[in-house]
Amino acid sequence: MNEVEQTFKDLMKEIKGYAEALSLIHWDLRTKIPKKAMEQRSDVIGLLSERIHQLQTSDQMKHCIDQLKGKTADPILIKAVEECEDTYNKSSKIPVEEYKAFVTLCSKSETVWQQAREEDDFALLQPYLEEIVDFNKKFATYWGYKEQKYDGLLDQYESGLTTEVLDQVFAKVKKALTELVSQIANSEVEIDVESLLHHFPKQSQEAFSLAILDKMGYDFDAGRLDETIHPFAIGINPNDVRVTTRYDEGDFRMAVFGTIHEGGHALYEQNIDQDLAQTVLARGTSMGIHESQSLFWENFIGRSKGFWQNHFNLFREKAPAAFQSIDFETFYQAINEVKPSFIRIEADELTYSLHIIIRYELEKALIDGDLAVKDLPEAWNDKMEEYLGIRPTSNKQGILQDIHWSAGDFGYFPTYALGYMYAAQLNAKLTEAIDVDGIIQSGDFEPIKAWLTEHVHRHGKMKKPLEIIKDVTGEGLNPDHLIAYLTKKYQEIYQL
Amino acid sequence: MNEVEQTFKDLMKEIKGYAEALSLIHWDLRTKIPKKAMEQRSDVIGLLSERIHQLQTSDQMKHCIDQLKGKTADPILIKAVEECEDTYNKSSKIPVEEYKAFVTLCSKSETVWQQAREEDDFALLQPYLEEIVDFNKKFATYWGYKEQKYDGLLDQYESGLTTEVLDQVFAKVKKALTELVSQIANSEVEIDVESLLHHFPKQSQEAFSLAILDKMGYDFDAGRLDETIHPFAIGINPNDVRVTTRYDEGDFRMAVFGTIHEGGHALYEQNIDQDLAQTVLARGTSMGIHESQSLFWENFIGRSKGFWQNHFNLFREKAPAAFQSIDFETFYQAINEVKPSFIRIEADELTYSLHIIIRYELEKALIDGDLAVKDLPEAWNDKMEEYLGIRPTSNKQGILQDIHWSAGDFGYFPTYALGYMYAAQLNAKLTEAIDVDGIIQSGDFEPIKAWLTEHVHRHGKMKKPLEIIKDVTGEGLNPDHLIAYLTKKYQEIYQL
């Protein structure tokens, strides 16, 4: 190996090292950190982010890229150089001081968001969000875009995706979903959700969540489960991928499906090829593909009939006495109830995408300057009423529920809906390739995990999102699979 | 403020930032990290340590020191420049690559120590310890020393202390302690420790530990309590000082006195002046003074009659039924039993210093080349037999019990015994200044915490260890107070 290759590898390792420290800080910030420590920790986040940014945009990095581009035969290095070049181009367009200020702002804003949410007080957060929106507008301009400013942000999370494509696909999904929701509203099937709402002690929920993660093939020697307000999974490195969840003792579904969801993200990060570990490619390839993994496990597996036929005994074992009399059909229907609701992360798989479409429309309007931050709570509530037929009576139920914007992420939300579409496309192919029902019923998920690892996980960032979808399914982004899956499932449940 | 002062402050803030990330990683490494993540995390520790070392020894740092030394009027900056100059001189004597290799080695060695300890296999650890001893020999030479090589290491932990002083003081302490131990062995007082050894569930111990920490004035908004194998306290920053403890369900003393001990360390770090927060002075001034705080709380307060008279109801509230019949005198005597034992952190306050003297003699011999690492287990066991009259039958009970040497720390152990002497000196003064017995009995420890904060905590590294002792007591290091305290206490308990 020549000298430049070694320099480039060392540089990546250094970037990865700081990123690992930063990831641990983020995990701690959302799970363990004492209250008074948050402010100073923000400065540390700013410092480490600035250091990473310095290295990503250093003359040394530029030199490595120039020397290696088109001149190395190592397939991993080829992709790593591409990735670093992309980051270099994007990052070097933002002045260091501006980027540092943004990261520090976001870190403080996350803390303020927690307080604003607790106190149901949007005014606390508003000045932070205004600054964050302004930063994002500037970033979109720095990065450049072809047609719409919002495209510049979208591309950060889902490389190659445009507002034009999204407008079309979302229109199709929106039409199909609103039709289904309306048919369901008129269905005579009564779903007994009350049966699920008995008190379920936190400790038992935790034991149940741990058992399910174990069944999914999550490696506890390379991760752990903790409690948080807003659940997430985080890959600190492929041997340290942590899951968090939230326990609602009045509704165990929050923790169980939340854990399965985050477990899906975690399986992705845990099963990236070890060969990529010391490179910038050891991450999920995009937010959309990442979300396809969490949603695949949460819904296509976790809300399927077969999964619960197999795990109903486990459920009964962990659940208190009040749950022992529920029959299986009631249980299965109850975990698949469709009902417009305020909180995105509690939404059913049918109405979920409508929550995303609302956020997409609002953030596009903020970036385009068609909407002011101060008018956001009202605009949010209006759209909730228009698309879902319900109007939040507090900002806690509305605009303050998600951390994303407070954390600086604009252009991120659409990837959740993309995740649904990708998951449905992968699921269609998976059911052709292997006997999914048989596997689900047997309770040995190894073949599913193996298929996903083979086709998705192991590649990390060696493949672009649409490359993965194309290689597995032979087609591009296609919402028809999701629509077909939801239609079939809910026609059966609601006897439409 | 002039430009150099600002540059210097920014540089300190940067160093503090990386140190904060590093401290969090260390906390995680000993409490939460998944098994498989440890190896890669060692590299991150190496990277961050190297970065701090670079900054501490940078041309920019040298420039700031040269420009500010003797030229700034700000008392904090004066001390901070002194501290940075001392670090610069010490650090710049070790080549960067060598220092990095040492830090990475120690991090790996800590992990190996855990395994070696679990498997009671010294051979696993031996090659790591050999390398660590060699590094320490080199470091002592780099740093320089007047008479004995070991002084070069000792000075890192307790500025100004020498082997010559230590040999004298330890001889005096050793003589007094062995005499007391021998008198106690012949005492007819029977102490009923069995009464304390009922099953005490972990959760109840945790609740009890939390309640005691709270009583001590530990601020839970600026810290937290977690479980670990080898308890420690860590100041990530003054607003994030974490305590860890270990629960033995067969002997609650481990957790309770361990928590009080670490809580004493934590109070020190939590109560350093906020004015020092962004400087290199926001730390305990030395290991010895740090230990004086933990030992003061653990023994002078935590094993006193008054403390337990006040907290006996709290104990009964948290303890299971089997403990409810113990009478107070039995309890008080049992928590003060003197009995030679294998494990340092389980030793009583009387025999404890003998454990330290053993370690001191062994590490001095290793550094002087009078003892080989391979002969360490045997030498350890010989000394245990000679000073304490008991011989370990496994290395887990002997050489493998402490993490310190595996973590690279040589010259550290003596500070534990210094801590005892300092604590006794401070205690003598404190009892003159305020009505300690009255305070202990009332259960409101605020005046004690306030006195310690005023005279010790708030100063951070603004004062050197012996400066603190001198300012409070008017004298230097003096073992007589410790000997007097122990003699009086144990003459009473054992009716000597």
C-alpha cells in the first residue's frame, strides 16, 4: 500500500475516533446526563464537531482525495474517497465558525426543546428554531440546488432525491391512505383496544423488550437497552450499537413496538462489514434505508399475525394477570388498530405517513420563506385537522412532540415515509425469496436477519440507497408495494 | 483583557473539552460499555489523550506561558499558567508517540485486568504489567528526580512529596498500627459481625445509598449513581460528577461505605468554584487531598457513633426484616470491627494503611528493579503474611484485586494513606471550629460540607496540598492526629 493510502486511512480513523466520542456524548445526553451538565456539554459537542469538520475539510484530506481519486484499485478505498470528497465539497462550503455556531446552537436547542415540551411552551423554543431555520436556508444555498432550495437539504439525507419526485410520490400515497382511512372509519368492525391498556409495570416491559430484542438477533455483547424520553438507536461503532426505549405503564405498545423499531435500526449498524469499521463507510447508507430496516421489523414483522402467534406465550409470561384473558384475535386486531392520533411515534402504520407529509409540507414552507416560525403551531394544527381530522389542543400534542427540528434536522422527515416504501419493496422481494411466514412462526429469525444482512446491512455506505433497492428489487422507488400491502392487510382486518 | 490571555483561556477550554469527552468515555468504560466495544474504544482514548497532549505541549501553549508568566495580574491566570507550565515541562519530556502507546496500552490493560481478575489468572496480565512498569521507569527518568527514581512518579500525584518523608512517616504509622492490631487481637471484646450479614437486596441497598448521598449534600442534578465492579467517582465537569458503587447482597457494608467514600470525592469536585470551571484548575489539588475527603466522610463521619445514631431509623427503613432486631451498640461495633483481611477496599480503617504500605514497598521495588513483575504475586502474598498475618490463596484475593497498576498508575497508592493523615488533621481542626457531634446527630450536614467547601473544595488547584493543610491546621504533614484518633476510638470499642 502506498503512503497516501496510509495517510488517508489514518485520517479516516482519526475522524471516526472523534465521531465515536461524539456519538457516546449524544447517547449520554439523551439517557444519563445530569441536568446541570447539559450546557457545558454543548460546548464539548461544538468542539468535537469542529474538529471533525476541520479534518474533513483539511488540506491533507484534499490532497488524499486528489491523489487517490481514480488511482486506487481497492474497492473500499474507491467508495471511501467518493464519500470523503462528497463531504469535503459539502462541508468546505460552510465556514468553520458558522458550522460550529450551528452545532452549539442545536445542542442547546435540544435541551430547550425538552424544557419547552415539559412546560408546553413553544415561545421558549421559538427563537432557537428561528435561528436554526435561518442556518438551514443558508446551508441549502451554500450546498446549491437545481430547482428548489429545499432540495439542497433533502439531498443530505437521501442522496439523489428531489422535491419533484417527492411531491408526486406523496400525492399518490396521500390519496390511497386517505381513502383507506375513510373506508375504515365506516367499517363496522369494532376493535377492542381497551384490553391492551391494563397496567403493565415498567420492569416487566423491560424484560419483555429485552426478550424480543434477543429474538430479533440483536447482539447484547455489542449493545445495550436504556430508557429515554424520545427513543432512538445509535451506532457508536459497529460493536457498540445502543437502543433506547420509553415505558408507558398504561400502554405497553409504546415500549414494545418502539424497541422493535429501534432494534431494526440497530441490527443494520451491528451487521455492517467489519472490513469497513475503520472507514467513513461504516454507517447506514441513508436515513431512508435506515428507516426501512426499523419499519420492516416494527410493522412487517412486529405487527404480523405470525410473529404474535409465535410470541403470544412470551407476552403472557411477561404480562400481569389482567392481560391473561385476552384472546389472540383481539390482541392481533388491537395492535393493528387504525385511528388518527396526535403523536407521530404513536401513530399506526396506516396514518403514519400522513404525519410525515404534514411535516414535509411545513418544513418546505419554512425553508421557502412561505411560513414564519411563530406561525408554526397554528399551521401545524391546521394541517392535522385537514389531513387527520383532529386538532391538537396543546403544543405538546403538536409542534413540540418531535426533537428533529430542534436538533437542526430539516429535510430529514421525508425519509421516514421513504422508509415505509423501501420496506414494502424489500418485503415483497423477501417473501418471494424465502418462506417468511414459516420463519416468523418458527420464531427463528436468523434467515430474515441473514437475508437483510446480505442485501442491505453489510454494505454500509458501499452502495447508495437507490442502488440497494435496484439491486434487490430490480426497480426504483415505487410506492405501489406499500399501498398494496396496506390495502390487503387492512381490508382483511376491517373486512372492507 | 489582552490577546494572549484570551488565547490562553481558549486553549485551556479546548483542553478541558477533550478531557471532558475522555472522562465520559472512562465512566462508560467502567459502567455501561458492551463487551465487544472495548477494544475499539481504547483507540479513541488513545486519540483523545494524544490530542490533549499535543495541546498541552504545543508551541502556542509555550508562547502563552512565556508571555503570561509573571505578567498577568489575574490570580486565577497566575495559578493556571503555573499549572500549565508544570504540565508542559512534564509532558514535553515524553515523546508523543510513546505517550500515546502508553495510554492505549493502559486502556487495553484495564480490560485484560477485568478478565484476569474474573479468571484468577495473573499470567494474562503479566506481559501488560511488564510493559507498564518499563514505561513508568522511563517516565521517572524523563521527569527527573533528586534521590530515588520512585520520587519522579510520586511527585505526579502528590506534588513535593518524597520517598524520604514517606519512609519516615510510614514507619511511624506502621509501628502504631501493628501495636494496636496486636492489642485488639488480645482483646476480650467479641464483635458480632454476623448480625450484619443477612441478605440485603440490591434494590434496597441502592435506595439506601441514594438516601445517604442525599444526606451528605451530594447534588443529584449534577451527578448520578451507577453500578460497577471497582467503585470510583469521576468529575466529568463540576456539574457532572458521577459516583459508582458495588452491591454485595450478602454484605451491605460494601455498597454503603463505598458510596459514602465515593460521595466524599464527589462533593469535592462538585463544590469547586465555578470561576475555575473553564480552567485547568477545576480539579482536586492532589490525590492525597482527594482521598482525605473520601476518607473523612467514610470513616470520621460514616463510621462515627453520632452518624448512625441519627441514621439508624433510615437503616431500619431500608433494611429487610432480618436486620430489625439488631440493637444499636451491636450495629456500631460491627461496622467498626478490626480484622486483617485480603481486600484493600474492604479493609477496616485501622488495617487499611498496612495494605497501602505493602503496595508502596512493592511498587518502589518494581521501579528500582529490585523485583520482577513475574515475582509479584509471591512477593505480595509474602508481605500480606508478614504485616497482616494472613496469606492469600488466590491472586484474585491478592495481586489482581486493584486496577491501579493495570491502569498505569505507579506512585498513586501512597496517597491513600496520606489521605488518612490529612483527614485526621482536618478533622482535628473541624472539631475545634464547629460542634461536629451536634451536627452529626442533628443530621443536617450542611455546616460540615460548608466548612470543607470553604477550606478545601472551592480552591480546586488554586492551592497545593500542603498549602491547604498548612492554611487550615497551621502545620505540615503530621501522622500523630491519625494515630491519636485511631487509638482513642479503638481503645473505647475494644476496651483496651
